[in-house]
Amino acid sequence: MAKFIVEQSGPLRGEVDVSGSKNAVLPILAATLMAEGKCEIYDVPNLRDVDVMCRILRSMGASVEEDWETHTITTEIGSVLADEVPYELVKRMRASIFAMGPLLARTGKARIALPGGCSIGDRPIDLHNKGMRSLGARVTTDLGMVEVEAEKLQGSLIYLDFPSVGATENIMMAATMAEGLTTIENAAEEPEIVDLANFLNKMGARIKGAGTDTIRIEGVEKLRGARHTVIPDRIETGTFMVAAAITRGDVLIRNCVPDHVKPVIAKLMECGVTVNDEVEGLRVRGDIRKLVATDIKTMPYPGFPTDMQALFMALLSTVDGASTVIETVFENRFMHAAELSRMGANIKVNGRTAIVPGKNPLVGAQVISTDLRAGAALVLAGLMAKGTTEISEIYHIERGYDSFMEKLVSLGANIRRCED
């Protein structure tokens, strides 16, 4: 198994380009299953999850070409699509559930094993199933498989009990080819949903309201191929912002959308980090003022993102004063606290609340990447820790960051990858 060896490094300095969004490109690739014609997707991040999604598309009967020199994926769907996603692919990635809506819309049927992915808490697909039933589909779950089937989907009013990103996207995709109007209330508002809606509209869909809590979709008969550039990854943007802060460095982050990371900017500035929106990107400096504690409470967008919680916990371990971190989105997303404490962070967890005492000197240790963002947080903590940090199970990190190690090294980080 591969692992990262991280040595204490000086302040990170330089410029870094953010890759396309992982959480945007996966549903966009799934949506190409509905297209009659060729789709070209640009600025695609080179990730394990993207590879799995491409393999899923091929297993469905799609032609998929990957050009990693230009970060472009081209898809073309044949006249016959399979309706079952192979379990060996589903178990590798939770986002495989995004095939449900497109397959149901295009073929009238989908069979998908219950998905895998990061172990950050219970993330059932109940809201996905509820949405498909509201559109007129029959939904059955048996022996770890979910099967949805409908002769013709019918537009409907759908209220989500929680603004789930995945459910919003899956329902939105299915509804594009339903008869009549579908309204999703209490919809998730993330930028990735807006990006998916923009792509679907290029294909001929009629979607309004994406990015608000009410989305309206007027069904169409068919969708055509389209070209689309994926938005920059806001969590990667935030990750490099924290990397600059935790090492007390000075980093210019290019190819990012500042509006997508407003809560991250606000919390970094509360800590004493300097963030400037410059012509070429966001310049983040942790070397001007002494950094101090702040409190974090994760919320659905536009609140503070749960995907940034672990990274901030690493940062808060190095600042003056005690911080409180409250996780409201997932019930089991403090697994990294124990790993950070192995490095000296001394974090106390009680239910959905963690107390980070701050200013405990971090020391290198052997730690485990329990999920994607936890792994990135441990890497950043390792850059500040005295001695050597060994991070195992880094496949989690490589699922969601394109060239993470290489980008850090370009900024001055002392990190290498090795095989056991």
C-alpha cells in the first residue's frame, strides 16, 4: 500500500493552479448518459473517482476517451445502454449513485448496488429514492441493490427533508426528461449544482433556479451532446488556503472562484490570516499576524463546508487559544481528531462537538487517512510537525485531489510518496 512521508517544512510560497471540481465533474459525466450525441468535458481533474466514473460509463455501453494532456473527456452514447451498474465499480465510489437518474430517464430502468466511498457517516439514499418515487418510478431495495423503473416519468412537486446535494442532482437529472414541470423545494444550493444545471441546459434541458432552494425543471423529449468546462474545485481552493495559513506561508491560488469560498475566507481572516482577491487569484498569507483561535460550525452551502472541517481542525491545532468545532452535516466526521491527537493536537470530542486546545506542538507520527479530507488535513499537519509523519491509506487522498503531492512540493513542501 502506498503512503506519504511528510517532513517538517518551512512556509509554503509560490503559485498553484486549482483543478476542476471533483464534486461537479462526477454528476456531469453521469449526465452524459442522457445525451444523443458527443459530449466534451474540459478541465477534468485526473482522479481515481473520475477513472471509476469513466469505467461505469463504459460498462453502460458508452464510448469514453480521456486526454490527460488537455484534461478533456469525450463521451458518446450508443443506441443501447445497459441498465445495471456493476457492483465491483459501485463499491469503489459513492458517486456511482449518480447513474440512477440518467439511466432511469434514458432507459426507464436502473439497477445499482448500494454505494461505497468515504466512511464519514451514514449517508443513505432515501432522498434519492423518494425523489424517483415522486416522479412516478417504482423503487425496490433488496439484497443490497436498488432498482428503479418507470414507463414514463411524470413531473412532480418534490420537497427534500434535507438539502442533500446528491439527491438534488439525481432528481434534477431524472426530471429533465420527465413529462411536465418538476419543482424541487428545499434543494441544495451548492455551486456544483449550478454547474450541473448549466451543462444540462447546454444539452437542451430547461432548468431554472439552480443555486437557490427552489429548482424548476420543465421536461424535454431528448437531450443533445454539449461542450462544457468544469468549475474550479472550491474544496481544493480551501485546502491550499489552509496550507498557506498552517505553514505561515504566502501562496497565490489561481483558477479559483472567490465567491465559492466566502465562509472559508471569513474564518481564515478571523484567525488572522490575510486573504486578498487579486487579479490573478487569491493571495493567502499566514506570515503577517499571529494566528488565533476561532469557532467553526459546518452547514449546508452557503454555510461553512463540512469538507473543510478536518483541514481547519489541523490549522486550529497550531494557533493561540482554544477553538470549538461543531459538525452538523455528518454524524461521524471526527475520525481524524484521534489521528491529529496522535501528533500532539490533544483534541477532545463529545458527540458532534470537538474542542481544539491549540498551540500544542505537533510531532511526527504514523497516522491513517480515514477519508479524503482527513487525509489532506494530516498532510498539512505533517508539514508543521517536528520530525517525520507517515500517512497510510492515501488512496483516499488520491480519490479527490489531482496532483496533490506535486502541487505541495512546487510550493516548497517536503513530501514524498512510497510503496510499502
